[in-house]
Amino acid sequence: MNGGNQANMEPGFQAMARLKPNIHSLQKNDPLYAELLNSGEASLGAWMVTNMKEFEDKGYSLGTTIQLQEGIFGSTACVAIVKGHKAKREALDAFVNRALSVQAQQGIAQEFFESPTNRKVRVPNELLRYVLPAEGSPVKLIDYNLEEFYKNKDSLLDKLNKVLLQ
């Protein structure tokens, strides 16, 4: 935001500081967040589709989308076989193969709004507001290092709170 990146967030913090007069609150409570949007007390928010889609489906006056010009942060969902496991390898391989199947990936996209990794999965048009196709998405993914973020999470959140709430 504002020309910064993960290694240099200061331009983003400066841009957010200009938004301070318009900040209602920083919410962690999904139902309260949805109520603020639904009542019109808050008019815009940034949150995960999986957290807010249920309120949209219940008829709350809010819309959810990933179609942002600036791009979105994407994170990886994965299935892993634990080193030293005691299960039979054939069963583990079958589980992973099932999780990556077209049918399972379509269900994960439909029910959990996770983008498929299987390139054979076609995301229905009505889900493109929430789910990226495996290939060919016009939505820009913003690159970030989640491990690095978690190392600095506390100081970043302190800075965010100072910029927006104090």
C-alpha cells in the first residue's frame, strides 16, 4: 500500500494514518463486525471471505469479494504426510489423492471458499467473487512471507494500533 512492501511497511502505515479519522474500530468478533456493517455504522471492512460469507448468506446488508484492484493476500492450504507416521503409506497416499481430486477440490471451493489447486477444477461463475481459479485469475496475488510476518507480528500490530487507534 502506498508503494511499500513487506520489508518496508512505513509507506503503508503513513497511508493508513490518513484514514484514521474514518476508522470506526478494529474488530476480531465476526458477528459484531457483521452487525456494524449491516447496520451501516461501518461501511467498509477487510476480512476473510470464510468469516463474512455466512452473514452475507443470512441476508445481512454486506457484500464479500476478492476482486480487488490492489490485489489480495493468498495463503496456502495444504495436506501433509507427517514424517515418521505409523499409518500405511498406501492409505496416506489415497487420502492425499482424494483431497486433490476434482470432486474434493470442487467441494472445498463451494463450501469453504478455498481456491482449488487442481487445474481441472472449474470454479463456477457465481463463486468467482470468493474463489480464485487454479489458473488464469485476473486477481493479483500479493506476495508475502508468512513466517517473516509472524516473527514481527507483535510489533506490527502495536504499530497498527498506534497509527489507527491512538
